[in-house]
Amino acid sequence: MTAVTAAEAPSRTSRRARNRARELTRKTGWTVLGWVVGIAFFLPVLWMVITAFKPESAAETWPPKFIFSPTLAQFRLVFSGMGPYLEHSALATVGSTILVLVLAIPAAYALAIRPVKHWRDGLFFFISTKMLPIVAAIGPLYVIALKAHLLDTIWVLIILYAAMNLPLAIWMIRSFMLEVPTEMLEAARLDGAGRIREIIEVIMPVVIPGVVSTALICVIFAWNELFLALNLTVTNAATMPMFLISSVPQEGLYIAHLSAAATVASVPVIIVGWVAQRSLVRGLSMGAIK
């Protein structure tokens, strides 16, 4: 018995070592694959930033030049005409995101914490509005904006961007509210908390990471939206995506200038995402593990 046990000990040790080696190899392989995929997705962005610092003559050569004298001339040109577009995009994005949260939080509460009648039908209705291509609705939207004297104003973008992001926000915030422990809600109700106090003091501290991630997604969608801005605004409310279009002159395609404009237009969203990255990851992972 002792001899068998002594003989089996080295084999068990070797099996554990092989298992550890396989596990290490598997983790290393997934890590390398993740880095390769990440770099592959990041390369176009990196190339855009590099091109933005090139002189126009060096940006349009083939094969591309990797050694060149960096210049800020394209950025100076971009900043000289970007101001109004940046202001309009900021107002439309921030205004629509605030409006989305003001409407989505009570709606999600009514669909998650204290479900109204036919709440499933309500959820389906909200998400069904995303199934209609926006190009199919641009005619009626244009007529409504014209009759309401909202064409080429920030208000039409705030309203439509909020309507565009509201269904997604309701679904996301509702899923976060479903994670609130029922014990906390019952304790608050026993203490006499009303609905407003329940939302502000009990629910919001728990779901704030999810609300932040929802707000960030709404910011990205609103900041990058082009179709509505292109068809419903001209000059008084033109946004950053329209500025990118205006950065391509009719005489030809200026790659360095367009790269500089695209780099500047991407910076605000990147900064917001970097600042809110912890809340974004935590919010998007809520409910993933039960």
C-alpha cells in the first residue's frame, strides 16, 4: 500500500504540473489574442492621429511615409473654424442626455420596481421604435420641425436625440434597477419613504454606475449622429459631424486636414469615456453574474 502510494505521488505531481502548464498556456494564448485584436482595432485610429501631424504632401503619398517632419498646421486650420460646431454638439449632446435621464429613470422605475399594467407591452413598444429606419421618418420629422419653427435650432436636435436614445436608456436602467435588493426597498417603505424618496435615497445610490454607463452611451450616440443634423440644420445648429463633412473641400480630398478634424472631434468622447471608465465597466457588468 505504501509502495503504491509512493509510486503514485510523482505521477500526481507531474499531472498537476502539466495541468498548470496547460492552464498557463491557455491564459497566455487568450491574452495574446486579446492584444492582437485590440491593436488591430486601434491601428486605424493611430494612423488617423499620425496622419493629422503630416504635411498634406506627405499624407497623400503611396507607399505611405513613416518618417516626416510633424506639423501643427492642420490643427491650426481646424481650430480656426471649429468653435460653433463644437458648441452646438456640446449643447445638443448634454441637453439630450439630461432629458433622457430625466425621462428614463421614472419610466424604468415604473417598469421594474412597481410594474404598471401591461408593462411588457410598454417595453416592446419602446424597443420597437428602434426598428424603424430613421430615413423613413425624416419626411414627417422635417414637416413637424418646419411647422413648429424648430428647423436649424439646437432644440430640434435635443428633442430628437433624446427620442433616439430614450428606448435604449429605459431598457438599460430598468435592468440595473432589477438588481436592487428587495430588502432595501421593503425597509424604506416601512420607514414611510414615498416614491420620490425611494428613487433618490435608495435606488439611485445602487444603480448610479449603470446610470453613468447609460449616460455615456447616450453621449456617444448623440455626439456621433449625422443624419438628423444634416437634414434638419444648416448653420445655426450644425454639429461636429457636419464640420467633418465641411472639412472635405470640393477641390479634392485633403487627408491630413480631415484626419486632424476627425482627431479633434474624437477627443471629447474619449475624455468622457476615460473619466467614466470605472462606472462604465461596473454598470455594464451589473447583473452579468448572479
